Amino acid sequence: MKNGFIYSYQLDATNASKPLTLEHINQWSSNDGLLWLHLNYTDPDALAWIQSSALPDIEKDALTTRRIRPRLNQTKEGFFLSLRGIDIESNTHSDVPAEMVSIRGYYTKNMIITTSDRPVRALDRVSAHIVGGFGPKTIGAFILCLCDHLTSNKMEVIDTLDDRLTALEDQVMNNSDENLRNNIAVLRRETVYLRRYVTPQRDAIAKLLTIDTPLLSLSDKQKIHEVNEKLIHVLDDLNAIRERANVTQEELMSLQSEALNQRLYFLSLITTIFLPLGFLTGLLGVNLGGIPGAQYHWAFFIFCGLLFGVLILQLVLFYRKNGYKLIMTIK
């Protein structure tokens, strides 16, 4: 099997765990059973196979386009369903994937064609189920298995986001990290990014429950409805994390503003204390005749005592006016 053909199984066969060869795929007919074929559409051989296949032109473009949002389109032969999954490779290097992978699928009575440009954990698990002998046998079971794994992966990511946010909230209270503001902003961006694709994916799966198609039984739709409920909870959790991140950021900004105000108050206090002292020293420091006490050698010590007395008087007045705040500022 060439690199562009990732998975190829006959789902309803007794030996479904055995991958099909490219020769079997090219000779496939509608009477042979239900075929699942997953391709990397960036591979030239896989792209050439899609373009030369009997698929409708609209579906060919949808399966190979670079950018596509989660959506559902019903066709005469079946339907096209685009979903978003977690990138395996990027998820191994960080708590939250840098990008989500689009999983495009065209579903007909006898064939499931899915494409992506990178590995997806959910598809890996579906393939593992098939190899293990307990994989999906019908289109409804396949969609249910895929959507369930996609939702479970998102829930794992949300749990990671929640743990990170809890740690950031503790750091805000303890003021133990200088990069708090940037870390909170990064988490907010990740939450917004996930929510950007979870919302249309919820709508696509909800639409899947309403279409009239023989490919999905009533039981399939009921089970998919349960997955859709999980996805709604995922979206609610994302909204809650976003709100908590906003509150945490506002609290951090409030603490930073309070600390800045205390520093400014302390600087204003120092300026106020030394303003009259500076005025007196500047007034008596001019190099002009007639300065009082210039002819007495002990006049300097008297002047220093006067300045010290003025300083004590100011401190007493400030303390009586707002003594607690003065003490806290000095500390």
C-alpha cells in the first residue's frame, strides 16, 4: 500500500481486520460490501486516485481542499461530513495542539472515503478497533465511533486546559510568576481557537440527526444524539473556561494596578515630604548677602534641627490623616 493510502478495510467482512491492497481498491464494486478508505490528500498518488475516481466533482473538491470548516452536505448518493480532530504529532509536544486537523468524509451505501493531511488520534483508534475485531460494521456505527473518539479527545484537551487555568488562578493569588499575563492570554487564545471549530461541529452533527437518509437507522441517530450531547457539554466547558480566564485576567490586572498605585502613592508621599525641605534648603542656599545666621558657625546645626522638626511634623500629620495606609506603604 502506498503512503497516501493510510487505512483500507472492508468493514462488513469476516476478515475486516486485514487491510486491502491498492489492486483490491481499484477493482472494488458496490456488491463487494462496505469499504472504508482513508487517504492523505496531500500525497500525489492519493490525490491522483481521488481525481480519477467516480466520485462527484463537488465531493472531490471537498475531500482535497486545504481549508474547510465542519459542515454537513446531503447528496443524492449519501452525504458529505467534515469534522475536526486533534493532531497527534503536535499534541505530543504540548498540552494543547497548535492546530486541529480537518477530517473530511464522503459516505455512500457501499463506500466511506475519508481524508486528512496529518494523523488523527480518533482515526487511529477506529483502525485499532477494526484490527482488534470489534470495529464498526455499518456507516452509522462508523460515524458513531469516529464522533465519539473525536469528542473524547476534545474532553481530554479541555481537562488539560482546566488544570492549566487552575494553576494560573493559584499563581495569581500567590503572585509567583512574572509571565502570568502572557500565560493567561495564551490559554484564552487556545480556548477561542477550540471553540471556533467545536461550535460548527456541534451544528454539523445536530444536522446529521435531522436528515432523511437510509444510511443511518433510528438507533444510529439515537446513539449519535448522545455524542452530540457530549459535544454540547464540551462547548459549555469551553465557555466556562473562557469566562474563568477573563475573570482571572481581570483579577491579575486589578492586583497589578493596586501594586502600581501603592508605588505611586509612596513616591507621592516622598515628594510631599521633601518638597518643603527642598524649598527651605534652596531658599537658604542662594549665594546672596543677607542670609540669616551666615555669620554664626552654629547656625547650620540649628537649620538642620529645624528641617528635622519639619520632617517629624509632616510625618505626624500624615499619620493622623491616614496612618494605616502610610505604614503599609512604607512596608
